[in-house]
Amino acid sequence: MAPPYGKEFAAAFAYNKRLAEQAAAQLNDEQLHAALDGQSNSVAVIMKHVAGNLRSRWTDFLSSDGEKPWRDRDAEFVDSFADRQELMDCWEAGWSAVFASLDSLKNSDFDKQITIRGEKLSVPLAIGRSLSHTGYHVGQIVMISRTLAGDAWQTLTIARGQSQQHNTRSWGEQQYRGEQR
């Protein structure tokens, strides 16, 4: 059972995972593998890279360097998937490593240091860096998916122009307006 910090970090990672999956689900197979231009990556390639990074960083998180000798980072930027299921299996392998590691952490582990590419980092900093890296790429996945889906796009958060209605539904009219009852 993860300590309170581990649960909070797991929730933040899970939110990013869910956003990426909801965005990618709005693409057909051709769009999933389409790059916006010759210098950018497709959603499938970004997902492959995120999965490879997470698998490397989170496998034996406390006991080995986060950049594993078996990782082939350059290959992560080559779209080699036969189908969507193969991509999703790769994606899940990366996320499984994150959640298993976070779940295994004890409170005392947050006082430890780990290494990534030989650089010593505190456990909280390493987790924060991984979450930041993941969030950066999830933003790319969402933006590319939004662009490719066009008018068929279904918003993942609060729809444009709907903030007031959302806040009123969430908090009630008086509380949202700051009024006393």
C-alpha cells in the first residue's frame, strides 16, 4: 500500500494517462500514426516514447539507474506498431511500472536518492521530473489529437465557454458567486 505521497503522485500520473487515452481514442488508426509535419511525431510515436521512458525510469526505481541499459530510446521514435492493440500493450507496460513502483514505496523511501543517467536525485524530485516529462508529452498527444479530430473532437475537460456553468454545478450558485447563505 503506497504511503500518502505515493497515492497523490499515482493520482496525478493516472490523470495524465487518462487524458492521453481519451485523446488517442478519438483518432482513427490512420490518424493515430499521422505526424502533423515531417519534423514532428505521431501520437503513436509519442505514446511509445512515454511508455519506454516510464518503463526505464520506474523499473527497479529505488535500486538501479533510471536509464536502463536495455532501453533503446532512439527506437522509441520509430513507429513500429502493427496495430492499435500492440501500441496499447506497450503503453500499458510503461504505466504498469509506474503504478507498481509508486504502490511499493514506503514513507522512508521519500528520503532516499536515486540515479538517472548517473545523476543523483531525491525521490520526490525524480518523481516530479517523471510527472513533468509525462505531462509535457500528454499535452502534445492532446493537441495533436485535437487537431486531427477536427470538428469531431470531444473535449476532455471543461468545454470552452462552460466554466461558469461547471462551477455553478460543482459549488452551487451562492458559493460560486461568493455569497453567504
